[in-house]
Amino acid sequence: MNDIAQRALDTFPGGIANGEYGLSPEQLIMIERGDGCRLWDSSGNEILDFSIGWGSCLVGHARPEVVEAVRAQALDGSNFAYLNPHALAVGEEIRRISPAAEKLRFCASGTEATSYCVRLARAFTGRPKILKFEGAYHGANIEGVTSLFASGHVDMPEPELTSAGTPSATDTLLVAPFNDLHETRRIMAAHRHELAGVIAEPLQRCTPPIEGFLPGLRDLCTEFEVPLIFDEVVTGFRLAYGGAQAYYGVTPDLVAYGKALGGGYPIGAFGGRADLMEQIEEDKIGSAEYVWMASTLGGNPVSMAAARAALGVLSQNGVHERLHALGRYLRRGIAEVLAAHQIDAQVIGDGPLGQMIFTTDEIRDHRSAMTADKERARAVMQGLFARKIFLNPMGTKLYLSIAHDESVIDAFCERLDDTLGEVKGHAR
């Protein structure tokens, strides 16, 4: 074990400073710098990045416009915990492109953003339970980590506690299968007296919504008079400049943003209908309808400068057409490699996102995805990581940025080909 790995293991659980990955001590590395879609470790090795900061660096690492904006603002102060020119400009731009965001506020992460949306829905309806879809991730809050790694052995709508320390989820959550309007309606009708709202990833991880599902969900929320929350922490500014709302043509009542909005810097934002957002206005303090909200680093001028620069890049003509073209190229390339190895697998995703699923069963929801060979998936991701492809071996979602190109994707597919040749024996 090298010195860096030992120091990391002595300091951090699992040797990782920010969580997850699940690497062995021999796999621990130190990333020292990034540029575009490439990283370099402390040994000088060049690594192709297909995690891209868990999707936060959609414009690529060290994008010049973002770097210059941050440098200029840092000289003028890093945080005032108050209104500043960059925050106002970014807020106005989000209002312009997001039909759901009649009013909005900034926070410091996507987890904060989804948490506030859920709180607003509960306060508005006066009811306790939020409906989420099995397998969806909504940040590190209770709503996000419950029924996330669901085993399939718990009958919906009962939530499955897939993280310890979350016992209250049994009293505050309902769970439904993604892409199943009939079952979702049944659950909503049976629990209408306690249902506060519905939260959904419009593109759940990498599973696309089937035709009619999102419009149907919108109609159900209108019918049952509960807010529809879109978690656009991943899809925002990625599927289209206007996010999933523009891409799918469905407008929620509340929306949460993060990741790509910050250009690689910490950020979160949430917005919604004016009557929902008015609950956080401070003149209501002391009243029954007041919803507390504050964020020390929310709207800080450095992150806002980065966001303003990132939006300037992402709003340019042709950017999202290019991102979608790259995503299709990646998914097609992976599918061809899998077919060449005669492996029972498929590639799902949309936009600049892709995921290998080691099953031929149709993927519509979390339980259909559970039919996949997870042992092989883990072995493949570990093999790619060893071949200088940076990703999270605990998951199989691959992120692209505008800094990627076909040659980088070709290199990925070559290393995948080599990896599959090595791990064929890992099949169930």
C-alpha cells in the first residue's frame, strides 16, 4: 500500500474524503488536477474522466470562462451571505428558462434544494407523506436514500430503509414504481388524505420515462391537488438548456437544481409557483404557514460567478445538440463492444448519459433493473477504473461533458473491450 492510500485510510472512512466509490486500498489514488475531460493523479498518470465531478462539470474541468469568472470574484470576496450581482443575474436567467420557477432561492447543494422542495410541499398541503419512485436518488436526505438500493422484497408503497439512521421514513414516505401510472394512481388515491406531494427524477438515474408517464404524473398531481416536484439536479441544463421541463414538455410545481448549474462549484437552487415559494418569506415568521429557509453559502458570489459563466457556455447555439450526439455515440459504441463479446447486456440513458445494464430484460423501473448481473457490472467498472477510466465503481452511470469528443469515447470503448475480455468469467 502506498503512503497516500495509508494516509487516506487513516483519515477518511474507506479512504474517501467525500463518500462512496468502495475502492480497495490498492486502488486509492490522489487526483491532483483536471483539464477538460482529463485528470492527472499524483504519479502523473493521465486519466479519462467519465464521472466529471459526478456530473457537476458539464462544461469540463477548468473551463477558461469559469476559471476567469471565479478568479475575478475571489479578489472581491468569497461570501457575503446576501444578495450580489451574480446571484441576481443567475436567478433571473433561471426564471427566464424554467417555467416552474416563478420565484427561487439559492442554497449550497442539490440535497438542500430537494429538501426544501419537500418541506414546502408538506407545509403547503399540511400533510406528512411524500411519494417517491423506487430506486430514485434525491440527495443525502431521508427522501433520497430511502428505497434507493431497494431489494425488491418490500411491498410498495412501504418504504425500504436502505440507509441506517432513517427510521422516520416509514412515517413520511410512500414508494411507487417508476413508469407505472396505474399503480401510482392507486397509491395516491389510497393515501390522498396524507399525501403532501410527489417527487421524481424526470430521467430516473438513466432510465427514461416511457411515453405519457410524465404528462400523466402531472395530471395525477393536479387531480389530487398536490405539488409535483421535479428533481432536476442531474437533468437541469444537461438534457436541454431548459432542463427536463423543456426536453419533456412537462412543468412541475417545484423544481430543484444543482450539479451542472455551478460549473463545478458548490451550488443548489430551488424554485416553484409563487404561492408555494411565498411560504419562505420572512414576514411570515411566527405564523403557522412559515417555512424556515436559510443557507450560509447559498448564492455566494464565487459559485454564482461560476454559474453565470457556465450558463453562458451552455446557452450557446449547438451545445446541447452536440451533447446529445456524443451521448448517442457513446451508447452505440458500448453496445457494439458488448455485442462483439456476445454478452447479454444493453445500454440505457439519454442526452450525455449512459449506463450498461447486464441483462436483456426491458428496463422500465428499479425492479426490472435488478434483474441485471451486478457482479459482472462491478467487475467491469473496477476493470475500467484500473485502465485509467475515472468513474464510480459502485455505480454504472457514465457522464459526458462538452469537453469530451469522439476520440475520447473511442479510447473508452477500446478499454472496455479489453476489460470485457478479462471479466467474462464473472457472469452469474
